[in-house]
Amino acid sequence: MKIWAFIFACIYLNISGQRHTSSWYNIDNGLPQSSAKAIVKDKYGFIWISTENGLVRYDGTSFITFNNFRVNNLHFGEFIGDPLLDSITVLNNFQENKIIIKNRFPKLASLAQDDKITYSKGGSIIHRIANNIITSDFYNDVQYFIQLKNSVYHFTDKNAIIYKEGKKEIKITLPFSNQDLNYTFVFNDTLFINDLKKRKTYSIYKGHLSFSSQPTLFNHPDTKVYWQQITNQTFIINHNNIYIVEGTASDLRLRFLVKYEEIGNHPYCAMFYDKDFNKLYLGTLNNGLNIVKLSNFYISKKEADFSNNVYYTSLPFSKNTIISEDGTEFGRNGIVNKHLFGYNDNYLMMYDNSGNILIRKRNSIIRFYKNSGYKKKDSALFRKGLQSFMKSGDFYGTAFTHPSGTQLHLYRKDIFTKPDYTFNFKSFINTFYQYSKNEILTGNSDGLYSVILGSNTITPLMKNIHVKSIIRTKDNLIWITTNKSGFYLLRNHKLIKMPNDINNYLESAHYILEDQKGYYWISSNNGMFRVPKKQLLRYADNKNTPVFYYRFTKKDGFLTNEFNGSSEPNAYALENGDFVFPSMDGYVFFNPDSIRTYYPDRKKIYIERVKIGNSGPQYFHQVFDLKNDYKTAEVFIDIPYFSNPGNLYIEARLSGKEDTEWEKVATGTELKYTISNLSPGDYTLSVRVLVSPEGQYEVRTIRFKIQPLFYQTLLFRVSASIIILIIIIVIVQLTTNFLRIKNKALKQIVHNKNSELKETSLHLELVKSNLQKETEYQKKLVETISHDITTPIRFIAMLSQKLHESDDVELQKKYFDSIYKSSEQLYQFTLNLKEYTELYKAENIFEEKEYPINRILETKNRLFCEIAKEKGTTITNLAEQKVYSRVNESILTAIIHNIIDNAVKNTFEGNITMAITENQQKSIITITDTGTGMSAEQIDIYMNLFRNPRLETPSFKGKGLGLHMVIHLVKKINAEISFRQNQPQGTIVKITLNKN
């Protein structure tokens, strides 16, 4: 048939394979058990894995195990069914139970006879073949069959194959045994059988046989075949090379996937190729799941032991190769040729205008001539301090360092001639760029500078940045990359800072290349980034527009995430379309058109699981409720995304009773949004996922309700309102009854108050009477004061008149002396009057601290001593022992002053004595004089006045003011006073002070 001519003409084409990275998963990092017996992808994009301890769903980020079925046997086998019809079934060991996977969820289903893959019929064992694994065993005493959509192939033990379709039955005879089933597969309803001994391949379509005797990989003796019916995938494994069968039954092709040298080191029993994410899944019986990421990045490096594969620069050498500083020519698949350049510095390489290669070696520049095939060379020794050489536009440049700074030399013709321009800088010069005919830009270790040729004008465009490269892309835009400051767009002599990626890896960007589709490829110290150019330009015009970077890492095929950069340029676009970037472990080759970026399918974003508190995940559809006592609720975002999760842009926000702004969802081992600390109410959770490099989002919304507390419900509020109303009515009724009782009580109180008021009225009458007596007392007191003041004033006036009329000196002296004494007496009287007035109003009758009474007696002794001498009287203080008191000192002083004053006035040629005695309760002050004394009548009057203040107070005229004042003050301090006659003459006054 013509089909075989096409198949086997293409089968041995030398197709370049892909690089790969490998990741293993087992019981230690995701799987419930270290077996992966079958692998399939459902219509929703999730990978399902059958294990010996349940079924596992994999979304590229996390594994979810389902093993809580109500069965005792969790040992599951191969998958059967149709993923496109959302029907995947699997049986456990001994075909005891059936699990159906539908709508992304497995559940226990009823097991029918047709579901079994092994059964007995007429004493024979019949087994269905749904896949052909590498380690399959087929026995001659078992009958096998393959079930297609509308037909069946039966394999008998008599070298015959029976095809059945409805009632039609065709017997196909060929030299076949059950052992040949190891090399049998079905592709698009066509059965292929390989005979490795005779190197023949048979194909049967709807019972019609054809064959080919052409030796191919299908019938090669070292070939292994893996076929899985549910995925319609067939893999051919030959000498560690893995191929997948593609095309149609009439246009069959083998596509080389990868050379995987470990394919024979493990008992692989399941294979699945996910073309959407270019990944190969390999399941083993005992080592878990192996995921092989196929890559279109190619790493070229030296494979010899102890080779240095740290590269900083290179030069494009042919349409598809580059050359390094030591003359090694690299292509995407490794070393192509070696040119004898020797050992040179690996930072600087450059073509001159003649195509010769210039390489620095310490302070020399070596030139390899193009016309000799780069075999002949010469060199020039430069002065010490040669830092770098460069070329831009019409100029060559060299930079020399010295202790005071750096010199930049520019040459128009040749780097080995005398420089045309020389400029001095204080910082290191990393690169220069001819901006226009008369202006160049220099990128220094401390900023970007503009230099005008023909003058010494050097203008800083931006300071405090370490410039690494000045790059002009093919669209004539100028970009500045820096160390630790990101990268900038230079527009109209102004630098516009571009945004960093979410991890700030682009702070140390190296170099930028633009591909044919308008994307920039940017190397950095941590990965390679791809970004649409139009997003960067929109950001330059409006800082509020987003920029989405796509990052490639070791997971995508690099040997290291760290790229390098030195002299400019250090990355190239080759003529064959390949890009080349130097890294810390080899050169990275790739064709940007063949590098895929992966974004979630907008139709395959699911939010249907929530984990509340410490409970297990619950499934919901669009809506779920939270109880009022919830602590946290984790809403899972299920996205079948099998690439680097760092390139997932997922944001979420809440709206409802409480609103939030868009916030990024962390892309860790699980994609989830955590709800916490929200008040009761209805909410909407919106999740948006970036689904394209142009910045398009797909939004999913779910609603949830946080149930209110019992006191926050409408029923509670209505009930509470009714209860409050009833309470108010009851309170009003109780208040009314209380007021009635209170009214009766008040009437009784009024009656009682009337009685009390009558008594109070009588008391007030008595008080009024006392007040009248007090008023009379005050009136009489004033009259006495007037009388006592009038007499001495009249006496002084009389003496003054006599003094005026007399001319006798001795008589005048006598009058003066009398006036003086009278004035002194009047002065002392007024002092007593003032002191009395103040003391009468005093409220504090006790001091805070004790004081000695002796101090008062001594003071009064000194005061009256001279006055007494005029009368021939002596004053004696007999108080030797100190006696202390807390009675108001001013009041007690006034009392003693008046008593001594009276004694001095009434004693002539006599004696006055003062003494103090005390016991535990009292202190007694005794003042004794030998003057005229008080009559018994006077003593009775004053003693009665002391004992009964309500007695009528006689007129004080002519009887002095002092003793009345003393009696009032003695009462004020709760003391006692007594008067008695002294024998033979005079008066004894005792003042008794209470200590308590």
C-alpha cells in the first residue's frame, strides 16, 4: 500500500530532539503511594493517576488524593472510557468495584458485567486489552480482545484474529501468537501488529489486512511499544529514544520526543504525553511518577572534565554558530569546531570593520585576521590600565583606568592609531554608544553621560546608577540595562524606568533582544524574561498600565538561572533565527518562534472547593455558606496549569458588606484565597486570571454568605422589639402602681412633715429669740467699745490742750509722758479689737502640730513688763516645764493677753504671776494678781455669763470689753475659765484646756 511508502520514508529522518528536565513525585512529595499504574487527562485539563492507594488528580501545582470511597480495596488499575465524553472509569483489583470520574470528581458507581476487563466464558479466560505497557505479559492460555467504538478484535490461540462489527464477522489469518501482542497497538481504529523476527508490520482496518516488509522502528528488534487506548497514544522506544505516533492511519508519522537514558532504569508501566504543555508523564510500579519537561532551549558547553563553562561574551561566527574567546565554535547542539585562539580574557571580543576578531589579553589586543581563516594574528601592547575596548557607529573606543579616574579614547579609523578624542571621567566606563554624529553616550559605574564631540561638555543624564549596556533594538529604541537598578528606556535624553517583575529579578538585567513577533527577550541574574514590547511602550506613556513578564528558568531547560553579560553586545540573533545568550553554565541557544509560553485556558478555571477551618475540603457550586463561628475559609482556585507557577497572574477581591482591592494570590503549592475576619452578610468573591501575554483576564465569581449570629437575624430583631415593647408596657404599669402607692406614702409624709414643721417653727422661734439676744449683745458690745474708745481719746485731747497752754518744761514733759502712755493704751486696745474680730470668725480651733504654751507666756511677759514697771508692779513667769497644746495659738494668745492686760491695769505696787500645770486630760493656766481685784458680784456675773450664754447680758459700759471677749473665746475652744478673789487682795484666773 502507498501508506507504507510514506510512513517508512519518514521514519528514519534525523530529527533533532529536545532537551528535557525531569521531576520525580512519590509518597514523599504528593502521591499517596509510590506507584503510578495509569495516567490520563480529562476533558477539563486535569491529569489523573491510578495508584495502589486511591486515585490522584494533578493540576500542575498540587496533588489531590481521592481514597475515601466506601470500598475496602483501593488498588486501582488501568483507565478505560472516553475523556472527551467526560467518562473515565477504573476498576480496583479483582474487579470488585468501579469508580467513574465525571465532572472532575470520582465517585463509586454500579459495576456491570460489561465493565469487567477479565471474565470467564465457556471455561476460557477472556481478557480485554486497553493498553499495552512495556512490561505486559500475554499468555497463550488466555483469550484477548480489543474493544473499539463499534467493533471488536478477538485474538485466538489458532493464529487467527476475528473482527466483529455488529453481526459481521471476519476471520483474519496470519502467523500470530499472543506474544506478538507486546508489539501491537491501535491508532485511530486501525490495528497494527509488528513481527520483530521477520521485520514485518501488519495493519488491519475494519477487518482488511495489509502489511509491509520494510524494516522500520516499529519492527526493530530493540523496539518497545507502549499503547494506551483511552488516550489514543502510542510510544515507540528504541535505544532510549522516545517517539510518539502522530497523524492518521493513512498518514502515520513518528515524532521524536526525547532521548531519555533513564527509560530502562525503572519499571515504567504508564506513559502519557501532554502536547498542550509539552510534558511526558512516566509512571512506575515502585518509584512514583516521573514528569519529563521537554524543552526547545539548547545548551552548548564543553563536555570535557573540569571545563570552564562560565561565559560572558562571544561573537556570531556563521549562520548558526558563535565563537568564544578561546576559539571554540559552538552550535545549538554543542561544539562545531575549534580554532587555535589560545587563552585570552573572556570578557571582551569584537569584530573590526574588516571582519577581523579583536580579543583582549591583559594589556594587549590580539587581532585574528579574517582573510587567513582566523589563523594568522598580530597584537598591540597598550599602556597599563587597559580596561576595555568597544565599537559603536563610526567609532572605536578604549577605556583606560588610572588612580584618578578613567580615560575614554575614541578612534575614527583604527583602534591601533592615535585617538581622535579623549575624555576624562572619575568613574569606570562600561560601554559607549554613538547617539548622533556629534554626540555619544557613555554608561559608567555611577551613571549615564552625554558627551559632545569636539568639546569637553560632559552632561550627566542620570546619576547613581551602574550602567551595564546601552542597547539599540531593531525598532531604533534605546534601552539601558543596569546593575541593581533595573532597565530604562531612553527617550529625548530622559530615562524612563521600566517596572520590575514581581520578584525584582530584573533589577540586574543584562541584555535585550527583539524577536520577529514584537517580544523582548531579557537575560538577568535569575532567569530569562519575555515581555511584549508594546506593553513597555504603553507603560512609558502611562505608568498605570500593567506589564506582564514571562519568566523562563531551569524548569524550562536551562542548566542555571544565572545569565552573564560583559562587553556590549553579549547576546546575538543569528542568521538562522536563533538567539544566543551567555550563562554561568554554557551558551543558551533557542529559536524564539519555537519557544512556547503557557497561559491558563480561559475555559478551564474552576472555583468549587472550600476548606473551612480544620475540616476537609468541601465541594460547592457557585454558592456556599459560612457559619458565624468560622475562623478561616480557604477557597481553592483549581487551574490545570502544568508550567512554571511563577508565571501565573491571579488576583482576587471581595465585594459586599466589606470591599477589598485586587490583591495577588500567592502561587505556592496550592492556589487559594483565604477568607477571615469578615462580618456577617452576603459577599461576592471575584478571581481574575491572566490568560494571554497581551494582558487579557478571565474572571470567575462566586457568592458566599456568612450567617449572622442569633442576635443579628431579622427574627431576633423583631422578637426583641416585641419583648422591649412588652417590657415598656409592664414598666409603665408597674410605675403607675408604684406612683399610686408613693402618692399615699407622700400624703402620710406631708402629714408628718406638717407636724415636724410645727416643731421646727417653735425651734425657729427659740432661735429667733437667741438671735435677738445675740443682736442685743452685739449692740451692747458696740456701745461698750464706743465708750472705752471715747474716754482715752477725750483724755488725750485734754492733755494736748494743757500742753499747749503750759510753758513749764517739766510740766510739758509730764504731759508728753501721759499722752504717750494713753496713746499706747489706746493702741493696745485697738489691737485687741482687731484680733478679737478676726478670732471670732475663725473656724479652725486646733492646730495640726503641737506648740509650747510657755512661748505665749514668755511673749506676753516681755510685752507688759515695762508697762507694769510704770505702776511699780512686777510680772513673774513660774512656768518652767514646757507644756504643749494643739488649741488655736492665736485664740489662746488673745485670751492670755486680755487677762494679763486687765491684771496690769488693776495692779499698783503689786505682783502678777503666771503658771502652768498639767495632767493626762487637762492643762491649767493660772494668772494671779494683787491688784484691786474683782468683787464677788462681778465674779458671779462673769461666771453666769460663761455657764449660761442665754442670760440677759448687762450693759458693758464702764466695765471693759476684755473679759467678755475672753469668755466668748474660751467657749469657742471648748475650754473652761474660773475667777476667784486672791487673799488679801487681787484676782486669780484659771483657764483649763482639754487635751482630747
